[in-house]
Amino acid sequence: MSSMIAFGPVPSRRLGHSLGINNIPPKICTYSCVYCQLGRTKKMQAERRMFYNPQKILRDVQDKVKKVKETGDPIDYLTFVPDGEPTLDINLAYEIDLLKSLGIKIAVITNGSLIWREDVREALMKTDWVSLKIDSVQEEFWRRINRPYGTLQLSSIQQGMFEFARTYRGELVTETMLVRTVNDSEDGLSKIADLLARLRPDRAYLSIPTRPPAEEWAQPPPEEIINQAYHILHKRIDQVEYLIGYEGNDFAFTGNVEEDLLSITAVHPMREEAVSDFLARAGADWSVIHRLIDRGQLIETKYKGRKFYMRRLPARYTG
């Protein structure tokens, strides 16, 4: 059981070196998302309860932290990222309080489905970093993508997000998983952008299915649509990034022009003018771009008459 609760640390562009905490047995969740890499939810519920003894979680994390420190590796966050929905754990607030004794920042990656509950908001208030899932703000598509537990209501979830965001003092981010022909329309993306403009997260991430999904038909949109999604969201909020399964060098300028370009374009598209400036500063020419395109590592796409360059997405899964 020890190795099942605390794991890592794993490298994360969002959280640096993240030591994971698996506080929910697989796979108990409020959603059964069509794109979930863990497959369909085994047990759906919206009632909070205890799964593991909080002292057991503390001891397990303490043990893992000690072992990691002995190796000299850093830990930037203790992250609740289980094989289910972390806020189903009724002892989440208590566990966060216990783990604060370790002096490491605490993060929670949640689908946000229970944030309409005051006790869940109070628990998340104790953290340093929270990620909320916002795949659609339209009832039809929310139900098709996330397949929520029957008693959950999208309007209540959205209201809970607004209430949380108004008083939360940590770093708040959102994640939107794009599924081809479901939530990737210009209208649907504009509605998400409207909600994000009201929510005002510190950063909004756009992601795609990069591993075999629960449902074979849940496939990523083409690069052109993902580029469009970026620009629609970026009109309303400043910080938008791709989260497409490539950790790269996180904007690091290493002196290797190809690596640096792939690192940057994995996070957001670069306009043609920005690429020209980058190449000039690096003392390189457009042959670098042509070479990356020929290798299938970079693509050229257009949005509203302008050329953009982005890292080619991981290979699509077709079942």
C-alpha cells in the first residue's frame, strides 16, 4: 500500500518536481471522462467519505520525502493527483494540514465537480496551487465529455468555482481537454473563454488526449483547431499554454536552436515574425525550421491570415 499512496517525484512543467499523493483508490470518481487514460470509472459517486487513514497518508509521504532527500533530488510540490477525484476524500483538509509540517508546497489537481460544496472549497483554500477542470461550459457537451455522476449540476459547479476564485490566495490554474468535434468549435471555445475571463485564473492550459482514452472515439483535434483554441482563449486571458504531454526544456534557452524551438512551440504557437527574431538572435536561418518540418517535429499552420509554428502533436491513438 505504501508505494501506491506516495509516488515520484515526477517532472512536471506546471509543478517542477512533483511528489504525487494517490489518496483515492482506482478508479472512484465523480466523472467518467471519455478521454481518461485510466479507462472508464469503476465506481461513480459524489458523496465524500474516508478512503485511507490520514495518519497513514502522512507516514507514507514522510517516508517518501525522506528517501528522495537522501538522493539529493528536489521536491517542489506535494500533489494530490490520485486515480480518482481527490476531493471525494472527506479528510482532505486534515491531510493537507498534516502535510504542511513537511514544509513543502501543496497542490491539488481536481476536476472541480465538488467545488460547489463549502467544505471542499475550505479544504482547497489550504493549498498553494489548484487546477480546475473546465472542458465545456455547455450542459450538452459537459455531459458528453465528462459523463458526470447523476446528481451533479454544471451551474452549481461553475458558481462554486467563482466563489472559490474570489477568495483563493494560492495559484489557480485551469485545464481544458479538447476532444475532436465535441468541444472544439469556435462557439464552444468562445464560451469557455468568457467563463475564464470571469474566473481570472493565473494560467489556463489546453490539453489533448495523448494516451489511449477510455473511449476510442475521443481523439484530439487537428493542429489548426488547437492553434485556433489558443488564440480564442488568449483574447480573454493573458496566460494560456498548451499541455500536450511534452515537458521539454520549459522555455530554457540552451544554445541548441532546435531544442529551444521545440520547447517553446510545445507550450504556445510562435508567429512567423517571432520565429524570425528568434533565429536572428540565435545566429541561425530558416533552414532550421525547414529541417524540423521535414522531420515531422514542427508544423506550419495559419490563423486569421498569419502563419504560426507549433510542435507537432504526439501520435494520435486510434484504439
